[in-house]
Amino acid sequence: MKTLVTLCALGLLAGAATAGAAELPPGTVIDARSLDARLKDTFEGKTIASLLPDKLAWQVREKGLAITLKASKPWTVDARYQQWTDKNRAGAVRIADGKGLENWQAGVPFPVIDPADPQAGAKAVWNLLVGQPVGCYWSQPRYTFITFDGTSGVEREMLWRFSRINLVGRYCDPQGKLTLGDGTMRSKEILVALEPFDMRGTGMLSAQYMTGDVARSWAYVRSVRRVRTISGSSWMDPVGGGTDMVNDDVDTFNAHPSWYKGLKYLGKRWVLAPANTDVPMWRPDAGNRKDMYPALDLTKAPYWYPAVGYEPREVHVVETTPPPEHPYGRKVLYIDAQYPLPRYTEIYDRRGDFWKWGTWMSKNERDAERNPVVATYAGGMFDFKRNHGTLFLSTPNPVYNDPKITENELSVGVLEAIGGS
């Protein structure tokens, strides 16, 4: 009888705790005015408070971010990618000597992560580096960087080209080659400014390795119209044009795991995130800024938050500690748990003070052969110390897995040709 009374009392307390709470419908907007009143409410069965990392809630409360709730939608991926991922569930893949991967060929190398595993953080990061469901080749022939002064608005608009070819994990290779070369090189990337004129041609080609070898990088030097080899520390250098990003911020983590002092797994949780962005972000041929950036309210500070839907997503959270020469003191990664894609990055300076926040928006699209891919569609990095922000918005027609593309598409000669054009 005593047990029954105790259970009844607990039930009454639970009911009192949720009294007045509501299940919110899609389309509900959470902003500074409504945040406190909505924290105990639920969306898809989870409280709003539990879905907001502290620094995301702070942006709603203090910085003008408005979150529109959107029904969650699982991603569809290429069947070949899924088959390799399922095969890796057997646990044969392992991190070799803290550097490369053994027994991995394609798909997500570590689809199951044990929180008690001392390598859990490194495994989540490796998933992000080689296990994204985008395939062999990804190109943004034209995409835009926009920088903002948080007080006055748009500061600069730039056009860039970004392309990446994966040399390992090539489940979609037209000739069935899972690896190009000897397997030591992970990927090659090219990033080149197209506009404005004073930046045109400024760019970099980089090659990343599975083994932890220092990345090889080449830069086109506009003043002498030549390509030069640059130092191995360029992965920590700022992205040009006055953006708020360093090269290591690409996909929230663009280094080799062994270069970091620590990769601490903090666990899994649910967050609200723009994982299926389906609104137009950039119309490059529109005649004015309002029409060119339809998701932005350029009349309202800080100007850089797009009006997109946020849905519940489960994420792995990893606290990373860079080497002493890195500009950051600590970086927390939020990596999507359905398939590894970047969701958020939370950055602290060397004194431990909060500095930047990065948001990555993804989209489930089709590649050149009509197979499903999931890739970053847009994103932003916001520097709250200097009240400055950067958005990067995808070309309306990105290119994925074009079977005609070969490794030679990304070379020093191509960098020089683009830079000198």
C-alpha cells in the first residue's frame, strides 16, 4: 500500500511538472519573446529545453535568432553506401596506431559508437571525415560568401568555386574503384575566388592524407600569377576575403585527428538543426539583395540568420582540443548521428571564453546519376567577440558524382588555369 501511495505521489508530481506544457506543431516560431514560455513545451515528444544547446538558446535569447520548428525527415542515401555501412557494423574497422584506418573500404567506418570506448571521439570524427553520404565528387562551381557587420549589415559579397574529390571510400566510382592511388591520400580540395576582381584567382589546392602526413597545399599568388607551395600549417590559416573561418572550419573539422591534442566524446543528444533545408537561399541572377537572398531579413540585426526550418536531430557531441599553435583553444562538434554530417560547431578561445558558433545546413539531393546524396547546402560562422558573421550559400545547381570527373580535375595546373583566367 505504501508503494502504491508513493507511486501515486510521484505521478502527481510528474503531472504538475508538465502542467501547462504543450506539444508544439510544425511552424511554431521560437524567438526571444517566446523562448522562456516554450522551454517546457515539447516537439516530437522532446522538450524544447532539451533540444537547445546552451549557446544556441543564448543566440535565441540575446542575438536575434528565431527558430521555426519543422517536422523531422530521415535522409535517403545511396544503397551502395548503406551496404558498406551495414557491413562495417561487424566492428572490423579500427583506428591503426591512432592514425589511419584498417579494414575500411567505404561507408561509415564506425556506425556504432560505444560511449565507453576511449576512441569514441576519434571514431565520430573519422566518420565525419570519410563517411559522409556524398560519394566520390562534390563541386560548387559558384557559391557565395557574404560577410556581415552585426550592426550595419552586409559588408562584402564574394563568389568562390569549391570542389572536392574523394580518393578513398568511392562506393559510387563508375569503374568500381573504391580507392584511387595507393590509399594514403584521402581527398583533394580546391577553393578559388571568382569575384570581386581584387580577389579573383586567389585560391588554394590541398591534398589530405589518411596517415596523418602534413597536408600538401598550393596557392595561386595573384600578384605574380604563379602557383606556390605553402606551409603545412595552412590548415589553420584564415579563409580569405575577411571571412570568420579558418581552413580547419570546413565541415567543422578539416584536419587529421592525430593533429589534435584531444578528441573527447561527450555523448549523444538531440538538438534542433536545419538538416533538410528546402527554401531557396541564393538567387545569383536576381536584381537586388532582397530577391538574391530570399531567406534573409536584411532589415533586422544581426542580419545573418536565414529563415529555415529546424528539426530534431540526434547528434554525437565531441569536444576537441587543437594544438597550441591553433587559433582556437577548444572546439565542440555536433555531428549528425543518422549519417555523419556537420550540424554545429561551438568554438572557445585559448582563455576558455566563448568565441564563435557555426551552423551547417544540409540537403538530401540527387547526384549526376540520380542516386541520393546528402551534402552541406549552406552554413555560417558567427564571431560574437567582434559582432561579425559569414554565410556561405550553395550554388543552385551543385554537381555530385559526375562520372566524367577524374582525379586530374583537381591539380596544380587547374588551379593555375582558374587563377589566371
